[in-house]
Amino acid sequence: MLLVERVLSIVGDTPDQSAWERLIRLFTTDREAFYLLAGEQIGAAVPASIRDVATLATLVRAVTSETFEIADTHEGPLIKTRSGKQVLVPGPMLDRVTQFLREVDGKTTTGSGRDYEGKPISEAEARFKLGDTETWDRERAELHKQRTSRPRVLKVSDGDLTHLRSHPAYVTHQLLQCARRVILAPTSVFKGLRRGDGSEPDVDNGWAYCGKPRRVYLNDGAFQPAPNGMVYVVYSDSENFVFDWDWVAEDPHGPGYPLDWNLRFGNPHPLDTDLVLDLPGDLQPGRFDATRACYSRRGDCIFCYMTDGESFAERINPDLTVFRGLQKGEYTGFKIKNIRRILSVDKNIVIKDAPGLTVSVDAVLFASFKRSPDQSSDVYQVLIKALYKSDSEPPVVEVPPELAPFAA
């Protein structure tokens, strides 16, 4: 109780005042009490105003020990750490709280980094900044595991690399540049791609790696600043084969997270090893061909690009994702997922039988619509009209022989 009395003498029993105000006053007046409060468990019998300050002190300790960012939300500024801890800040106090966190973290206000001039510190301050001694061995073991474990190597299958020859050139440039950067430093990672009932297990158990590259790459290899409000997502199957990569809308309340991630993916998954994207050293973009669509065996999906305009991806339903122009939002193409399931249900999309199968893209598109007739019918109408508006017939796709039993 001596600590509680010490804190109470400084902050007072004023629950109507912001906990941030009281905590900053405590830090300014008695730093040792601040460090002790952040590292000790406070019982339920103490005044509520002290419990609020103690809880906030513990959060400040977590925030300053991790990388954190401040995001705007509808509730006000939100401090969010890399591990997912969150705490709201009263809007008028944002500048003051930011300055306070810098002081707690030992950073100067005018210099470029920490002030490393030597000075003695108390045991409480050392514990605040270095963690409790009982956690050191566990953290040291975890660090050793990460340093000695082999990196997870992601690749693109030979078939999907071949398909890049007819895709828009920006698809290859962004694989080489954006996807690589995301794999090196993801902002969020998810285990499990929710494709719905009957989807392929290798895809359902796949991965989504999300990040914030600073540039978007164009068809000529030039680059521009990354689009606002978007993250880049790289998708792989359970065997670590990457089959898709796109810009998508960002969750406005979760920086570095895709919009509707809880509908699209499994839960966020911590990484226990480094990641590497292994690509051929001589990989070059091909020549765009709007008459060709391609089937990815790894992703069990068909890619169809109607124009080569640089685009972002927008999920319509578990079977359909559309590509829309980054500048004007026009439809530039689409991706149809769960092809094995569609083949097993609708036999009319095959126009050439085994040993190889050739399927009509417009028929596959219509078959996916029949699974979700009440969802976004306007989108399907626009895509069908666009396919028939060109001078050539809608593209057809050759799919592997192993899919023949699904169409039997």
C-alpha cells in the first residue's frame, strides 16, 4: 500500500480527470513511482482512479518496448503496437501524449535518436525498460530459435511464371518489387484463405502476407507513390507457392490490415521465421494478350485481364474478385476462384474434353454467378458485356488433365 499512497499523493482521487493527465503528472513528479506502478500488480481494493493510472502505465510500458504507430479512428487517435495492443488518446492531448512517450522511451526532442549519455538508473527503471528477469530466458530462447531456424522460402510455380508472359507487364514488375518487399517486412500475416465450402484444402490452408510498399509499379517499370488507403497482399498455398499478389483496400481501423480480413482470412498468425521470395533472376514481363486467360493450379483460379491498366483487387464473393483501375476504378479484369468446385457442379462450361480440358471463361463466370445470384449481379453484367464488347470471342482456358474427373 505504500506505493498506492505515494501515487495517490501526487495524482489525487480524481476519476473525472483523464488517466493520461494523471499519469503524465506522476511521471513528471516522481519517475520512480511511475516505473514501480508500471511493473507491479495493483489490488482491487485501491481507488478506481489509481487502478486506471496503473493500467495505463502498464500499457505505456508495452508501447515503448515495441514499435508503435498512431492511427486516426472514429473514436479518436489510437496507439497500436506491432503485437496488437491498443490504447485510445484524447484528441486534444495527442501532441502531449506523443511527447510523453518519447520522454519515457528515452528519446530527445531535438536530436535524431536516443540519448545514450551514461547515468545511473534504479532497479525499477531497469525493469521497466528491460522487462522482468523471469522473461529474459524465454525471450532469449525465442530469439535464438528465430536466428537459427531456416527461412520459409516462397516460390512461384513454373506454370504461373509462364502465364506472366501474357499478363499486363505491371503484374511482373509488382511481383519483383512490391511482393518481395512485403515478404521481407509484412505488417500482418494470416493463416487460412476462406474460399467457402468445397474449396481446395491446399488453398484453404494457405497464407496471406500483407504489407505497405512505398511504391506502385507501372507497365513501363516506372513507379509512383503507393496509393493511399491500400495494402499489398501476397497469397500462397499451404506448400508455399505464391499464386496471386494485389493491392487491396486497407482497413481504416487497422493500419496494415486488409479491409474485411476477418471475412477473407483466418486469424492473424505470428511468424516464427524469416521469409524469402525466391524468383528467377532473369524474370521479365511479357507482352499483354487480352485474348488469353490463364488457370493457376496452385490457386485453383482463372485470371482474365481485359485491359492492361494498372489495378487493385476487390473481392465480390468467395468465387469472384474483380480488378479495377487504380486511377478511375474501371473494371480491368477479374479472377474466378474454386474452379474445381465449379467444374463439378456445372458441366456446360467445358468446350473440349479430356485428356486436356478447355473451358470458356464467360461460361465459368456465369457459373460462379449462379452460386451467388443475389450478390452484385450488376458486377457480373458489366463483366459479361465487357467480354463480348471486344472484336474477338471471349477467351478460353486450358486446364490440367487432372481436372477432368471434376468435369465428368
